[in-house]
Amino acid sequence: MLVKYLQIWLRYCRKARQETPQAVSDLAAESCTMEEAAIDGEEKISFYKKLSALDEPYKTVVFLRLASDLTFQEIGQILDKNGTWARVIYYRAKERLKKLYEKE
């Protein structure tokens, strides 16, 4: 089911793309050093491991919100719900992630 939503999200991103991938990678190369990139990479891995531990629909809503910068209304439309539902699920997911970080 997550694959279906990711395919929809990728289609949306392709339509809405405003920057080329090369411009994005050039910007990223200028803005951080190798050490910062390694730390960011470790933090990202840790975050996505915790995110994958969440149940559906929490991880899907967080992924769509963070990875694609969609509004709650857009996320609700993608998941056949409304924007308020997406906002509540996102908030609950944040609370669950905070608990996972506190355990660490």
C-alpha cells in the first residue's frame, strides 16, 4: 500500500519539479562539508529507522510531509482523507517519534 502512495507522490513531484537534480546536488555540495554530510547521513538513517518502526498511516503521512513538502490538505487528498485527519496523524506520529528518541 505504501508503494502505491510513493508512486503517486513521485508522479506529483515530477509534475511539480521546479529545479533540476543537478542544481539541487550543486547546492547541497556548496552548503555542507564531508563531516557535516556524514553526521547528517547518520542522523537520517537513525530517523528513518525510527520512522519505519511506526505503524501505518503514521509513517506514510510523515514521509509525505517531510520528503515532498506537501500540505496536509494534499496529503489528505492522496490518502483519500481530509486535511484535518492528516494533521492529526502527523502530530500523533511526532509524539510517537519523540517517545522513541527519549528511549534512546
